[in-house]
Amino acid sequence: MAPVPGHQPQKHRGLYLLLLALLAAGSMLFYVQKILIPYQVADAAAHHRPRGTLSDLYPRWVGVRDLLLKHEDPYSDEVTREIQLGYYGRVLDPTRPDDPKDEQRFAYPVYVVFLLAPTVKMPFGTVRIGFTWLLLILTAVSVPLWLTFLRWKVRRVAVVTLIIFAISTYAAVQGIKLQQLSLLVGGLLAICAALLAAGQLLLAGVCLGIASIKPQLVVLLAAWLCLWSVSRWRERKNFAIAFLVTVAVLVVGGQFLLPGWIAKFVDGLKAYTRYTQGVPTLDLLATPLGGTILNSFIVFGTAVVCWRAKRAAVDSQIFVSTTALVLLVTVLIVPMIAPYNQVLLLPAILLILRNWREFLGNRGLGRLVLFLAAVVVLWQWLASIGLLLASFVLPPSTVQAAWALPLWASIAVPVVILPLQVVVLRKLLRGEFGVTVSDTVNHSF
């Protein structure tokens, strides 16, 4: 049988991309294990600064354990001191200028207890290993889940390649190393999206409700999807009802376990904002005043897009693009610049990959923005590969001195993706609401 024209070149291209993904993943692992961590250890030792367990799960686990087994308030100063003692090895001293500023308080809604309750009688070392693997698997599985939501059918080797790139981003590696619950929320949102694509509105609403353990990452998406649900209530009511009932059950259940927890949670958030000094991305890039103006404009523009798209079918380009935009804006405006939150950018990046030929077709600004976005997103791997190669000829101390190199472009990732997402939505909002994703699937990747 004669080979299909173009089949072999596409197959070879897929294998080359897979090898490139493996190189990128290996270089990122080398960077984190052999450059970043040794630098942080040396810097902490030089300043007599305790590094701690480096697990964002630990404070939550201790708080849940103390609530369930000792009936203690996880937001209390006593539990905070217990967390610090286990996390840092001693209670933090505010009079020491080099002490960590992160007080590691229990700064989550109390109903996170319902997720962590099965682990409270286990040794934390066991819980940590299990949760690390859970986050790794969820992050990997989120790729095919988002592809299902986008209805983008690609070859198996391409799916594997995308998974390797996804789990080897600095955002994912940092989140997995720290056992950050943002990756758990990212996985839950990917499951929610896939359930929406499958027409399982009830389960999707429940999943989004559970994801509200990090409300700052879910509030915009919940508002958009509830608006979408209400716009065609008879057809979509199951989603909004399931989401609201799930959140209500979690809130009331939390009140049963710890009366008055909401006020305690709000106080904990105020303390968290104080000691982390978190600011949105654009506040840092464009001054607080400029960032506030830009964030307000972006949120208003996103609200307009959501309002115009509220009746779009779940399998339409406008629906999936609006959902990706909402998650992108969430990363931009959340008052905390943390790379691990960028796992929420995955659907927006996949949409750009699917439409990259259209951007190349637009001469001038479109190509320039696409090129800039590609450089910014790929920089983490380009820099880590460069450091890997440099390690063969330079001493470790010299290579470790360049520890910040792969992180230079991290803060700009959501900023450069935003205009590309706006271009996609601008075209769709010109009357293409009836076009479904399945009508424009690209099978060639």
C-alpha cells in the first residue's frame, strides 16, 4: 500500500516535538534540582533562615488534623505557632529581619477539611508523597481533559508531547514540589470543563463547587458559568443549582464544624495579604495606580464578552474561548504573583496553538505578538537548556549564580497571552456564534 502523502513528514515532526519535550522536561528537572534548590539552600544558610518543609499542604493538614482530632480552631494563633514549629522547626521571630515573612497560617475556607479528612491519621510524610503523585497525575490528565473541552482532536503522540510540556513548566514543577492546592483546583476545573463538554451539567456544577476551596481562583469562572447557565435556565439550570447547592453544603458543613468560621477566614485572609504583600501582576508591571486602571478595564471588558457570549452553546468556539479568557484574567488580577497559578492558562495556550496559523496569516502586529508570546512562554525551557549545556563546561557555582535566568519571563506569560486571546474573541464576536468547535477541528498536529 502506498504511503499517504504527507503522513511520514507529520509523523517525523511529531517525534521531533516529542524529543524536544523530553529535552525541555529534563532540563527543567536539572534546573530545579541542581541549580535552584542548591542556591536556595545556600542562601538560607548564609542568612540563618529556616527553609521549612516546603509543603503548602502542611499548614492545611495540621489545621484540619487539629480541628477534627483536637477540636481546636485552625485559624487561632496557637495552631499557627504549632504549624510554624513543624514547618520551620521553630516559631518565627518578627524581630529577626532575615526570618521568613510567610507566617504559614491556615488561610483556606474551613471546608477544605472535607477533602483532607481521610489523611489526618496518616503520617505527614505518607500524605505528602501521595499528594505529590496526585498533583502530578491531575496536571497530566488535565491536558486531554482540556482538549476534550476544546474538542481539538490531535494525534496520540501530540497528546503525550503536550502532557510532557505541561508537567515540565516551571508553574507545574513548582506547584508539585510545594504540594500547592492550586494544582488540585486546576485539575478540578479541567474535570469540570470536560463534564460540561459531555453535557454532564450536574456533575460539572458539583466539581466547580468543590474547587471553591481556593475561592480567588474560582470566583470569576463561577460568575461566568452561572451567567451562562441562567441565560437558558430551562436547559442549563442543573449546573447553577448543583454549584450553588454544593457551595451551600460546604459552607454550612464548615459552620457545623467550626461556628463563625467565615469571620475567622476573613481575618486570616487579611493577615495573609499583610505578610505576603501580594499584588496583582499588572500592579507590579505598571505601578499600583496603572495596574488598578488596567485591571478594571480588563475585568470590565471580560464582563462585556461574557454578557455577549452568555447564550453560546457549550460546543461553540465563543464559549470555550470565553472560558479560557476568564481563567486568564483570573491569573492576571489575583492579588498574588505565584507561578503555580499559571496552570490555569493551559486552555488559553492550547487555543493559541490551535489557531497559530491564523496569527501567522496576519502580517505585522499579529505575527509580532505571536512571536513575542512564543518567546516568553518558551523562555523557561530555553534558559534551562542553556544552563544544562553550560554545566558541562562551567563550575557549579558559576551556573548557580544564574539561578534566576529561567524565571525572567514568568511574570509576563499571562500578559502576552491576553492580546492573542482578545484577537480570537474579537473575530468570534463578529457574528460567528453558530460555528462549533467540532466544525473547525485541526487534526494535523
